[in-house]
Amino acid sequence: MIRGRGTPWPRLSARKLRRRQYEKLQVELCHLQDWVKTTGERIIIALGGRAAAGKGGLIKAMTARVSPRVFRVVALPAPSDRQKTSMYMQRYIEHFPAAWRRL
């Protein structure tokens, strides 16, 4: 391991730094989950991008430590010709939870 300049302690590698940041973000996501459960609010996170852009890995990482009773993942197929002519978010709206319904 590379040692820091003038210190006897080893410097953290980039991988370990990313891991620590990832763990902090996981804790924040769990706090968000608790907030959603206590307030009853709804949050929608929409990810868009080309195929093989890493969306699946991001979703897997985000949902690794949260309750599936609180978080729901919906995978949408490619838009149909009719959906291509309508507003972009229109195809997502039908998957939004109703205001009265719990997930």
C-alpha cells in the first residue's frame, strides 16, 4: 500500500474511499426510507439512459439495503410508436402510486 508523504499511516486507496462514500450514501438512503415510512410521502426516482449505461448496477446498489416494501423498481420496455409521440413522462405516470395507496 502506498504510504502518505511524511506519515507512518497508509493512504487509503481510491477503491476504499469509494467504498466509504458508498456506505455513507447507503446510510442516507436508509434515513430517506425511514422518512418516507413516517411521513407517508412519495418519492420517484426515474433513471434514463442508453442500454448498457450502468442503470442496472446502480439500481442494484441503491436497493441492496432498503426494504422492498418501501422501494419498488419498475423496468419499462422501449417506448412504442404511440408513446414516442406523447409527452416523455407520460409513460411513467401510469406506474406512479396513487396518493391513497401504500406500496
